[in-house]
Amino acid sequence: MFRILHKTKRSINLQNNLPAKVLIIDDDQALCDSLSLLLSPQDFTVYSTTDGTEGIQLCQEVQPDVVLLDLLMPGVDGWEVTRRIRSFSTVPIIVLSAVSKPEMIAKVLDEGIDDYLIKPVPGQVLAAYLKRVTKRTREISNLQGIVTTKDV
């Protein structure tokens, strides 16, 4: 028995023309609103919530390309949100936090967070960063959809 890799006829750029979906989970409503105003005109579809439990539900429903997450929230905090999202998704999760302690950043990265940005992050830098992350995620997703195996 041999395994042959082949390409399907699906277009490589099928998903790349759609706006990237960003889910913001942060208890600061003003920050959610500001980030939405910043990102929406730059070809992002933005979903946001100030509640960790609702953020987990939104992640399941909208299947975002990237999640921006605050760790220190009342109720279900960012640590628990991360654990629950990781139980069903590999979506990139980026923490936005005012905490800059190296030991906390290291712990967060060890727990399954993909990256850690310290607030405040300049708007242009955040938008460029999110574009890069979503582009890479979509490229990987497209490659997984294009290359399949078939038993011979």
C-alpha cells in the first residue's frame, strides 16, 4: 500500500478574500469599542464581549481567525477562557495585558497562549500584527485543505 499526496481542485485563495474575524474578550468595554473602531476599517470583522463565558461561546459560534484576550477579568478569567477554548480550537490567542512581569508572560505562553502584547499597543502595530497572524493561519488552513492523502 502506498500513500500519494495530491492537490484538490479547491482554490488556494478561497478564504483569503474574506475579512479576518477577530474576537476581543476584555472586561474593559471602552477598550473593546476602541479596538473595534480601529480594526473594522482595516478589513477585520470584529466581535467583542466583556464576559469570559460569552467569549467562549462566541469563539465556538463565529470561529474567529484570532482571539485578543485579557487575562485579569472578573468571573471567568483569561486563564480559564484559554483552557476552555483550547479544548475545542487551535485559534491563535493573543493576550493584551498591562502586566509586564517576565514570569507571568512565560507562564501564559506555557499555558497555550500564542503571544503576549503589553498594553498600550499602538493601533497601527496591532493591526499589522493581526494581519500577519491571520495571513499565516489562513495559509496553514489552506495547505491543510489542499494536500490530502489517498490509499493506493
